[in-house]
Amino acid sequence: MRVSTGQIQRIMMQSMQQGGADYGKLLQQMGSGDRILKPSDDPLATVRLQGIDKEISAIAQYEKNAVQVQSRLGQQETQIDAMKDILLRLRDMTVEAGNGTYNLAERQALTQEMESLKATLLDLVNARNEEGHYLFSGSQTEVPAVVETAPGVFAYQGDDYQRQVAIANGVTVAANDTAEGLMFNGGNLLQDVHGFIQLLDTATGDISASVADMLNSLDKGIGNLTRTLTDIGGRINGLEQVVATHGEMKVFGQGLHNELSALDYGEAAMNMQQMLLALQSSQQAFVNVNKLSLFSAL
């Protein structure tokens, strides 16, 4: 088959254009560090990268959730631990008040501190987070957990909602506890404390039965708080492990992502040299072909 000089020139021109395009793409890859600039560069790897990115994104969200719950539980743990200290102090004072040799004045001397402890206990039950939401009101985070509806009458005005937060695929953790479980589980602790203070302020006779009732109420309350603290501690420990695992999985996923997408600069540099040589050869050949015209031979 006869091939004209014009056809050779067109073929060589197309070859040089393709070589220039490949060289430009390589420069782009080296500039970005990415081996894959568009899905068609490596469709199989692109699909795998999309899956990896989706997994990393989900892990990052789970990790964020876990850290937030960890922080909230830490706040609750601090408040409940302080409540327990107050109940232990109230218990000591109740035992002291049961001293059979105490007269009315000596009992009354205890009430001032007990009133202060009761008020502090109410403040702790109605603690709020940095966003101003009440910690122990269930889903009713805009209202105080416990209110004194009348002098010495305390009521819980939240609900029993316990928010479950996803911290891994198919794994959730309770992010809150309610004042109902802390102060009203089997009684009304604040009301009992208030009634006992009133008793100490007025009673002159034997109060051993009331002391026993108060101790029983305080022991129930201390038990409720201790169980909740133990449970929260377990949740926080579990969250720490989950956060650590998520961190490792993110590092692994990112490594796999880089392995699939990152450009091998050593290989790219060699390719660049070969492309430049090929382009230079093509250009020289193109110049030589152009010299083979009939007019140049005359």
C-alpha cells in the first residue's frame, strides 16, 4: 500500500499530540501526587477507593459520637460522684443526730449544714452541660430535672428517655441517666431529707425510728448512685477502647487508600524521561519527514 508524505505527517502529528497529552497527564499526577485523576484511569481501584472513603467517613462519625458520649458521661460521673459524697455526709450526720444524749439544741445545730447539703444536692441533680441543657431530665433537657413544687415537696419533671448513640456498626451506648433513677428509685430522697431536717428542728423525744428510716432512705440513694457510677465507668471504659479501635482502623484505611491512589514518584520520573525522549525523537522524525518533500529534492 502506498503511503503519502501527508499521511505520514498526520500519523506523526497524532503521535506527538498523544505523547504531549500523556506527558501533561504525568505532570498533573506528579503535581497532585495522585495516580488516579479520573475513574477511567483505573476503574477497579476507583470502586475500591470509594468503598474505603465511605468506610473511613463512617468510622470518623462513629469516633466523633463516641468522644461526645465519653465527654457527657464524664460530666455526669462528676456530678453523681459529688451527689454520693453529699449522701455519705448526710448519713454521718444522721447517725450523729441519732445520738440518744442529744437535746433539741444539739439536733438543731446539725440542720444548718444539712439544709446546705440538701440545696447542693438539688443543684447537682439539676446540673447543665456547656450548652445549657439539663443532664438528668431524660429528653426534657430544657427543664430542670427536679423542682420543689411546694415547701419540702420535690417532683421529677423529666422523663425516662435514655438516648442510645451509635458508636460502631450495630453498636450503641446509653448517653444519659435520669434523676428519676438517681433520686426517686424506691422513694423520694430529697423529700425524705427535708422531712428529717424538719424533725430535727422540732422533735424533743425519741427519734430513733426516724433515724432508722432516714438511714434506710440514704442507703438506697447511695446504692442507686453507686450502681449508676459503676455502670457509667463501664461505659466510659468501653468507649475508650472503641475510640482506640476506630483510630487504628482509620490509619489502616488511610494507608490502604494511599496504597491504591498514591503515585509512585520513582516510576513516574522514569516514565517522564522516556516520554521526553520519545517526544524528542518524534519531533526530530517529523522534521526529517518534512524535508522529504518533492520541492526540497529539486
